[in-house]
Amino acid sequence: MGTKQLYIETYGCQMNEYDTDRIKNALDAEPTDDPKNADIIIVNTCAIREKADQKAFSSLGKYKSIKANDPNVIVGISGCVAQLYGDKLLKKIPHLDFVLGPRAIPKLPDIISNIERKKRRTVETSYDIEELFEVEPYHQEGKVTAFVSVQQGCNKRCTYCIVPKVRGDEVNRPLDDILRETTSLVNKGVREITFIGQTVNSWKENGYKFGDLIRAAGEIEDLNRIRFTTSYPRDITKRMIDAMRDVPQVCHHLHLPVQSGSNKVLKGMKRTYTREWYVDTINRLKDAIPDLTVSTDIIIGFPGESDQDFEETMSLMREMEFESSYSFKFSPRPGTVAAEYSEDETVDPDLASARLTELQAYQKEITSTKNKNRVGLIEKVLVEGESRNDPEFLSGRTDHNRILNFKGSKDLLGKTVKVKVTEGLLNSLRGKLVV
Ligand code: SAM
């Protein structure tokens, strides 16, 4: 397989980026940026919202002519859309060779060689894959940040969410396995690890809890930064907060999706906490880590969301002043409880769009004020590479997860440096290296 060229397109969350790197490693193929040069083309998909679904289909359409020109090119779909629609995809897309669910990545090499030998189109969407974590991700030389998966699937049952259906129930990765992968990445030059899982802080194994995982990772030599995402509010425990406070490598930024500020909506979503409980949890975290910054996710237009409910979300936004937020219009997903609500509970799409615009405008104001307030401060930055927009600048992130660009020598890659903030923009900071 060694000389094969792989082109892979990725949609969705960090979990999918991680899976893309696992696919690259599983196939031991050479990644290419041009699908026309590829022997294998894969679209790794996300099913969280309908739009993401559609993107995957239109993306696959692009490869029809490549396959028509060279029938030996193998075209596949992986990820959550693959899991959701299974063999229907083979019927719908005649130039597709395989459909691979997110749990089936370890089976990919066999699938490819079967297709090559027998020219048989394949669907692999089984949940019962042994050695779920067997394939580790491809690591690009020189990269100083990396994800490590600690968990697959999800045991929560948020009524809007398709994840448990497409990624199965929660399976936690053994502690030793996580530490081994982390250490191996650190030995390759990685200095910052982000542990990933759908509800990462519900991780547990053999009596160990998430706080113990953080403490164990804190013992790894040369690992300078530990992040994790996505945390679930109800799984924030004293043990976890204590570990976040005690382990110096833990970054002081937490992504904690709240979804709504209305208790009525939270109940409809089956989020299992109230607004008051969420606020109290953030307060407990900030008591332990006073400079902690928090970002969140919000869903607008969940069925039955009234003007009053939306106002409660806005009042929570004002109360919490989140560092940043990802906000989405509710998208009904097949097979979820929230897709079954009656029509009169559906929020008018124009009204939902107007609410989303209002919320996002408010968030922009807050984020930009917070960034401006950093001017004059000295931040510690892990240098990740050149700035995307200007190769004259280096780019890294602060402890609080803000992007900070500054001029400096490329030798600083992978180092943690001090940078004085000179400008606060909406999506990033600019600064000057402190020598
Ligand atoms: N597992 C994480 C959790 O529950 O917090 C993250 C799941 S998802 C990849 C990221 C975000 O997408 C969620 O926090 C939620 O705000 C949003 N989302 C999930 N399902 C959605 C839906 N049906 N419609 C709109 N947004 C959705």
C-alpha cells in the first residue's frame, strides 16, 4: 500500500480531524492535496446538522468524473453520514466504493484490499469493532499540538443529538493506552495535547476518573500543555476541578456547552442540569482557578423556544460573558426525539435566524472587548507555526486559547515564549516578542 496516494476531505469536529489522521495512518498511504493525483479518495463526514450532511453529498459528487476517467481510483465515505445512511449511499451514489462507519477505521486496510482484488463495493458500519482504539493517528512532522482520543461514542441522550446513534454508546479508552499514545507524541516533538471525547470528562476506567487522567498526564515529561474537549456540565466533579487547579500544565480555558439559558428548553433537550446549576458550576471552577476563561455552545430555535426562552439565553450570555461561543440554529436530525416535535412547536426559521444574529452580534462585542482588554498584558504562547494570513508572523495560542500572532524567528517553533499584546482583534491578538 506504501506508494498509494490518499486524498481525504474532512468535515465537522475535532473528533473527525482525529479520525482523518487515523485513516491516514491505517492506510499507510501518502497524503496528497490534489484529488486528481489520488488512488484513494475519502470524504470523512459529519451528521450533526443537516447542512453538514448535504456538504458531504455535494463533495462526493465532485469525484464522479475522476472515477469515470480512472475506474481504479477508490472512492469512499467515512464518518457519521456513512454510519447514518449505510448501504443507501451505495444505491444513491453509483461511483462510491465503500461506506465506513466511525468505529470501523481499523477494518479499512482489509476493505481497500478486498475492493482492489474483488472489485466488490463494501459497507462496514458495525459498532462491535474490537480494538476500537487500535489505530493511532498519523502525525505530521513538526506539529507541536495533537489530539488524543480518550473515548468513543456517548451515553448522554440529548434529545437533539444524533451522536449516540452514529457513534454508538460511550466506550472509554484504557488509561495506559492514552498515556502511551500521549508519550509517543511528546517524543515526536508535540508539546500540547488535547484529550478528546464527546463528553470527555465522563471518562472513567478501572476506578480511575477524569481528574486522575489529568494528574497522570501531568507527570509526562516535556508535555507543556494539557487541554480537553468537550466537557459535559454534569460531569464536572470536585476531583476534576482539584486536578485542573493542581496540574500546572492544564490550560486555564474550558469549553463547556450550555445550549440554552432557559430551564424549560434545557429540560426539553434533556441536558440534565438547570441554568442555576450551570452558573454555580462555573463559579466553583472560577473559585479554584480565578483566571479561567469559558466558551460555550448554544442552540437557537429548539422546538418550543419562546421569546421569553430566548431572552433567558441572552440574559445568560450577559451574565456569563463567555470568551467565545459557537451558536447554531436547531437542525432536526433523523431518529432523534427532538425531530418528532409537532409543527406548531417548530420555531419559524426567520425568527430563529433573527435570534441567532442577535446572539452572535452580542458575542462579537464581548469577544472583541475582551481581546482589546488584553492589550499591554504579557501572554505565554506555544509557537505552533507561521500565521495563516501572513508568513512574516508566527502564530500560537495563549493559555486561554486565544490566537496570538507576532514577529519572530522560525527557530521558536514548539517553544513557549512570552509575548506582549499590542492589538486585540475580533478573532486573534497581535503582539511583540518579549526578550
Ligand atoms: N458532545 C458534545 C456535547 O454534547 O456537548 C458536543 C457535540 S456537537 C459535535 C457540538 C455542538 O453541536 C453541540 O454542543 C450543539 O450545540 C450542536 N448541535 C448538536 N446537535 C445539534 C442539532 N441537532 N442542531 C443544532 N445544533 C446541534
